[in-house]
Amino acid sequence: MKLVFLLEEQSMKYFLDGLLPRILPEDIAFVTIPHEGKSDLQKSLTAKLLGWNEPDVRFVVVQDQDSNDCRELKKKLLELCKNSGKEVLIRIACHELEAWYFGDMNALSAAYGIDLSAAKRKRKYRIPDAIMNPKLELKHLLPRHQQISGARKIAPVIGIEDNSSVSFQMFIKGIKRIVDSNGNNNT
């Protein structure tokens, strides 16, 4: 089996390129395809799915929630996928990929070599998916953070089972469900 990840942006690609080898069995191939934002992803989604004719492929679409209603956004993406005849998992990062990082403040500390234990105790970081602008919040907390290099730094150290971001956990559970449905229970 092969997993094809259709992504909103480059930083998610670099994050998943570092994360997926940690959670996927070695016999599962994957490819991450970034887009130039949500409009580009949504415009090309149906055509990409219809045009992909490789056997034994499953698709995962990942988009940031931003200020959208999560259910409505997922419904819209499912609508774009429904006539493709392909197996597609839709996952929404609430509100942005960076919320997943806040789900493991220890990983942020490790990735940047900075003690964030004081920030970790702050109320606003306790529920990462509730942070309205995690990208901006991360920039305030770690001024030297850059999206691409940050994604590369955090992916190898981020906690998988103990991450407190619910949307991250939903992403992980969805991937594991796809892998397990293939008869492979190594995750």
C-alpha cells in the first residue's frame, strides 16, 4: 500500500516527511504533495484524485482550519473527493499545523534547545487546538522559528502518543486505521 498526502502548504510536507517514517511500517510507502495554499489544494483536489491511477493507494487530505468551521470545511473537502472513487481520509489541523507543536511543549524545547517549562504552565497553551493563531503565538514564544526549518526540527522529536492536540491525535488515529485496514498491525 501507498499513502498519498495532499497538503495545503510546504511546512506540513516537511513536518510529515519527518514524522511519517516514525509511525508507518517500513512496507508502507508515502508521498507528500504540498500546494500553494488552501485554494490551490481545493482547486486541484478532484483532478488529482481522478488522475491518480496507481493501484493500492489511499489518500489523506490535510488542511488547516484557520477561521473556518471545522465540520463545514471537512464537508466541503469530502464533496470535492466524493466522485473520485478513491479512498480518502480528510484531516483538519485546528487551527493551524503549529497547534500540533503546542501539543508537545517538550518537543518544542528539545527542537530549539530552550527551556519552555514556564510557558508550558501557562493556561493559553494547555489546549493547543483552542489557540486562535498558533503560528503567530509560536513566533512570539520562539522569535527565531521559521515555518519550514521549524517543521524539520520538530517532526523528529514531537510526541506521538502523548501529544495534547486533539486534531493531531485524530490525524494519527486516522493514519493508523488506514494502515490497520491493510492487515498490517505494526503501528
